[in-house]
Amino acid sequence: MPPKFKRHLNDDDVTGSVKSERRNLLEDDSDEEEDFFLRGPSGPRFGPRNEKIKHVQNQVDEVIDVMQENITKVIERGERLDELQDKSDKSHHGFGCCYRFVSDYQ
């Protein structure tokens, strides 16, 4: 049967539990799962996974760089197309004037 919880604790219960908790926490008989949460992951156990993550992160960084370059090129291409369109419009208007001038002259 589980122990019953006391509603009112006396000072001996509180100070005694603190000492026993400290003793249990500071002893070296803890298992690996407790060590993981107290100290964090150990190096050799998680080494290959970290290398894979670094490799994938490097690939992602390369893809991001390529995408940024492509976006820059698309923007520059759009600007050049706008310039060509402006030149085309100007030359079209210029040829229209020349065509009217030649037809009026004949």
C-alpha cells in the first residue's frame, strides 16, 4: 500500500528529507539515464549523429547560397528586360515618326 502523505510536516521531516535527498543525489550509484539528464549527452555516443547533422546543415547552407544568387540574377534580368522594353518603345516611336515623315515627303 502506498505511503500516506502528511498534511502537516514537522521540522525533523523537512530537514531529514533534505539530507537524504542530497545523499541520494550525490552518490555515484546513478544509472546512465540519470547521468544524461544531469550532465548532458556524452561525446562518443552522439558523435556520428552530430557529423550527419553538420553535413546536412552544410548542404542546406549551400542551397541557400545558390538560391540567393539565383534571386539576384532574376532581379538583374528583370531590370535588363525593363531597359530593353524601354529602348524598344522609344525606337518604335522613333520609327513611327520617321515613317510618317517619309510618307508625308513622298
